Amino acid sequence: MARRLRIGIAGLGRGSHFLPALTSWEDTEVAAVCDTDPQMIEKVKDRIGRARAFEDYSEMLDSGVEAVLVATPMYMHGPQSAEALRRGIHVFSEVSAATSLEQCRELVAAARGSSAKYMMGENCCFMKPFALVRNMARAGLFGEIYYAEADYVHEVRPFPGAERWRDRWLFGRRGGTYITHPLGTVLDWLDDCVVAVNCVGTGAHVDREKDNDDTSIMLCTTSKGALVKIRHDQMSPRPMTHNYAALQGTNGVYEAPRHGADTHRVCLLDPAEKIDVSGRKWESLWDYEEYLPDYWRESPESEDAHGGSDGFTLRAFVDSVLEDTQPPIDVYRALDFTVPGLMSELSVRQGGARVAVPNFRLM
């Protein structure tokens, strides 16, 4: 029988979404679960078999798990990931990786000193259209990419947790408090990182008792000189459009649909042909399915809330542990996706001033 990775799940609100995969794969075992709310443990007891249940995170880490899935509220991700790494336990962390620069420093120090692996589960990088665009970009189909944009427009005020942690860590901060979904997608296409941000916001209008901006706009300058625009909005009363993204290169453009009736589309140029503006035409992105990653070719479509990307993201982590390979979103890449949002808070409070983004590889 193949070796089975003993995994603990911390935070059963989000964490329970991974149970179908972890309990069906032959090389994983849910060995423990943890939640501070006994009712959450009660809800999953029929789905976790003989897994031990804990209300204390440290006690779960001491129970013999080899890896932990950190799906607790976002302000706990950094410290809990660092604690596990210091014990030599592999970490799959939900986004964002951390909520302060101090947490980032602690996380990097723990990862550098650990034999265990760390991966942040940014599932948008594994979504079917975005993974296809990444491979097309890496193959040079868009030429030199100099501009990209993405939105995270997702009203979360009615979501559970607002009264416990969202009021402080989402609605109580200005700037891009939760931008790894749009920014991670774009940086994955560009194979790049952000070196500086400028951020401006609308102020609070929907709920004037909150400190955050209803909408903020981040302009990011990358190390390769590209410009990236990110819209962040978790307050405005409107349908969700958080999977909109686009890029522009010297040889072509990609645009995701903003609404359900639209389609993913590209316009690619042949550099050898004479420029003819009148001949510019959109094509379907799906005309280029030969660039899909193997995991999308070999797996059926999924009906889960994130289009199958949750399973592929977690699978990449499990494979990196069992095969002793580099996780696709390691601690440094996780901070590439996270830290610009932290710095945007400084920028917006300084009237949109340009703020440098630290590179934790150099610290």
C-alpha cells in the first residue's frame, strides 16, 4: 500500500471543503481536525472517520500529524503556519499568508529553519482559464507582457465571521486587505513580483462605521517594469465579479468575462505579418486548449465553488511533500502575492504615495 500522508485540518468552516478530496485520495489520511467551536467539529464528525478532534491547535500539532491545512481566520494563518514549520510539520495555508510584516518575518524565519514544506493555497492560479493563459504567456504567445489587471469584487459583509474577525481584519483596514486572488493570478502569468505600489480609495460609503474603502485601486510596478492594476472591493452591494482579469502584451491580449454571458477571449498577432488594425478580431480562449496543464487534461470538470481548482491546488501540495519537490507557491511566492496588499494600506493612508514592497528573499 502506498504511503499515506497524515494531515490535520485547522478551521472547519473553510477546511471542511477539502474533506472530499482528502478522504478519497489513497495517499492521504485525515488524522485530526481542530476548531475552537465544538459545533463545527460536531458537523463533520460523520465525515472524518477515526480522526481525532481538538479545540486547541498546538495539541493537534502534537498528535502525530505530518502536515496541517491551515484554514482558520486570516490573521491566524501566519502564526499558525510558523508554529507548525518550527515543529517540522508541512503546511498548506489558506490565503492570505499573513496580515502584517511582522508575521511575514516570523513565517520566513520558520520556513528557512524547517525541514518541512510550506505552500499557500492560492486556488485562482489553478483555475482552468487562468492556468491556460499562464501556459500561453510562458510560451510567448502574448509577446512581452507590459500591462495586466484583475478585480476582486465580492461583497462579503453578510458572510459568517463578520462579527468575530472580518470587522477587524477586512473591514477595519484600508487598501488591498485581501488581494492574493487577483494579484496572484496576474503575477503567475507574468512570472514576476511587485516592487512598488500606489493605492487610492473611495473612503467608506456603504457602511460609514467601517474604516475600509468600499473600493480601492492598487497600481503595482513589477520588477520587469510591467504595470498591474488591482481593484479590491468587499463592500459594494452588487453581484460578484472577482474572476475578471486581463493582460496586454506586444503580440496579443486576453480578457476574462466580467459577466456570465461573456466569454474568455484572446486576440493574438503574428509578428511576421503586416500590421492591419482592421483585421483585429477576437478568438475564443478555448481555441488554444492544447496549452492546458496536464492536470486539467486528465481530470473531469468539477462542480465545486472554485471550478475544481481547490482540489488541484491541494493536490500540488500533497505531491510536493510525497515526492519531495518544490511547492508551486512556496513561502517567498506566497509573500509576493501577499505583501503588496499590506503595503497598499500605507500608500492609501498617505494619499496614494508610492510605497516600496520588500522582497523577503533578500531579508
